[in-house]
Amino acid sequence: MKLIQRTSLALAIVAMSAGLAHAADGAPGISKDEILIGTIQDLSGPIAAFGKQSRNGMQLRVDEINEQGGINGRKLRLIVEDNGYDPRKAVLAAQKLVNRDKVFAVVGHIGSAHNNAAMPIQFAKGVINFLPITAAREMYEPFHKLKFSFAATYFDQMRAGLPVMFKNKAYAKPCIIYQDDEFGLEVKRGADEALKAMGKSFAEVTTYKRGATDFSSQVARMKSSGCDLVVLGTIIRETIGTIGTARKLGFSPDFFGSSASYTDLIHRLGGPAMNGLYAMHTAQQPYPDDKDDKIRFWANKYRTQFNEEPTVFSAYGYNIIDTFAEGARAAGKNLSTNSFVKAMESTEFPADMFGSPPFKFTSTLRLGNDQSRMSQIKDGRWAPVTGYLPVPKHSK
């Protein structure tokens, strides 16, 4: 009996010591030799292609960092959870990462509504939401010290890109099809703002539910309205489905999308029918035969490791981990949530090899970059149309 009591006491002391060490450190997920981070991706839902590519890009950079000795003596470990592109599953994934795994940060979480659902769970435990893969404004507004967003917003992408579209062609009847959730609404809000500034409005507005696969009724409505420009608040299969249906019906407007529809998967899966699509973006599609030596080397390394072609979402994942590592490295050996936040606020991140512009954060600003550019699919390949575009001021 005394032996059991002594053993229990010893275990309690060990547990208490671990708890005190954690409290002194000031952050979950940090041990003497490891930094534990998590990501939430769609691995089984309608944008699983994006989620898997993002995860692979992250893992590639994690492996490289660890092969090079880690971050200030600590190895990086990534835990991946699946949200199935369902905000309810995103909540469960966040609860697991925060409460059971006790990660230091959630990085590159994909999806607007999904991040909105998960962030309160993270923030209640002091867990950073780092560079989510969504361009919704909620990723940095309202301000929270644990928010860091890298992507020019869907709202600003539309405000910057639509005036260029109208400058190149005098459209008479612009229309929009968008996903009926926060992502699609952000595309529509930005497009509405851009059209308002030009004294114009949509001739037809149509929506679809997340996960939809049939867009024939929406396309028929836009064709009946005589739309000559269709703004796309769509992602992968919705972009392909909308354009493909339009081609079959002999409906040939110009199509213009956000960064959510800028990926090699569009023309790889949709084929020649996708030629002509315009979309906004920051990082560029990394083709294995790119003229840039660094991109070509990286794309072929990715293809060798994962036995598939990389997409721009692979580049997003890679860059997210690279940026996290830079911030953690700058925070020093005594890594904590506070030291990481301060390091992020005082570090300027240069342009990356994928063509993204330089970005930085401050003590009052949590959006690293507000610039985007436009490309078009020509002969089955994305080709730049503009450089980085200035963001117009809000109309009154």
C-alpha cells in the first residue's frame, strides 16, 4: 500500500512539474526538441484536391526543415485533420488539435466558414491561426493578435480585377454565380463594390449550395439574360461545371474568377473548354517545365516525392510552413506565443520564388499583402495578364 502511495505521489510530482514547465513556457506544443503544429484540410469533401495538395506542400517543407536541423534545435511536427469542407467537422478538428494534441498553432486551415467556426476554439486556448488558406476578410478582421493572414482578399481581388476586365471590353450585362456561403458572399460583395464604382450592377445573380454538382439551371438563367461576363464565386468543380455547361449550351461569355479558381486543376480536369477563363491570384502555378530554374527544381522535387503534379495550392502549403519557420526562428530559442507574435510583427518577408509579393505584419495589421494579379488560361496553361494591381479606395 505504501509503495502504491509513493508511486502515485511520484507520478503526481512528475505531472505537476510538466504542467509548471508548460505554464512557464507560455505556449502549448513546445517541448525541448519539438514544435507541434496542426492543419485542417479538406481531404474527403468537394475541394479535397486542394486540401491534399496543400497538405503535401506543407509536408515537403516540414521534411526539408527537419533535414536541415529544425528550428533553433527543435524539429517541426505537423498533425493533419480532415474537415471534409464542413464547418461542423472543422470545429471537431480544432477541438482535437487544441485540447488533445495541444498544438502551438493551426496553420493553413482551408475554408472561410471553416476558419470562422474554428477560430474561437483556438483563441480560447491561446492557439494562433496562422495564414489560413482563404482570402476572406474575417481572417484578419476584426483584429486579434493571434490572427495572421497572407492572402489579398476575395473582396479586394474583385475590386482590383473587374475594372481591368471592363477596361479591356465594354460589357453590357455582367452576371454572377456564387457559392451560397461566406466565401461566395465575399466574392459578390467585392464585385458589387467594383460595379458600383463604375456605375453598373449585375443583370443576373444566381447561387448554388456548397457541394452542388449540377449548374444547368443557373447557367440557363444567365444565358437567358444575355450575360456577356460571368463573375465566378466558385472553386474547382463548380468552376469546371459552370463553364462546361455553358459551352454545351452554346453560351460563350467571358468568365472571371477569384484566386479560388486559379489552379492547374481547372484546365487539367476541365480540358480545352476551360481556355479563356480569367482569375486573380498571388503565387503562380508552378509548372515542372517552368522557365525559372528554382520553380522547375521545386516542382520536380514535389512530383518525385508525391508522384503527382504540384498546383498553386501546393505552393501555398509550402510557403505557409516556410513563413512559420521564419517567424519561429526569429522568435529565438525561448519560443512562446508572445515571442512568436512579436517576431511576426517585426519581420519583413521577401517575395518568394512563386512570385508572391513581399509582405509584413504590424502590431495593428494582420493582413500581410493586399495585392493580386490576373492570369488567363491559354492553350491549357495559365498565362499572366497583368502585374500586381493597386486596390481601389472604397466607394462612398
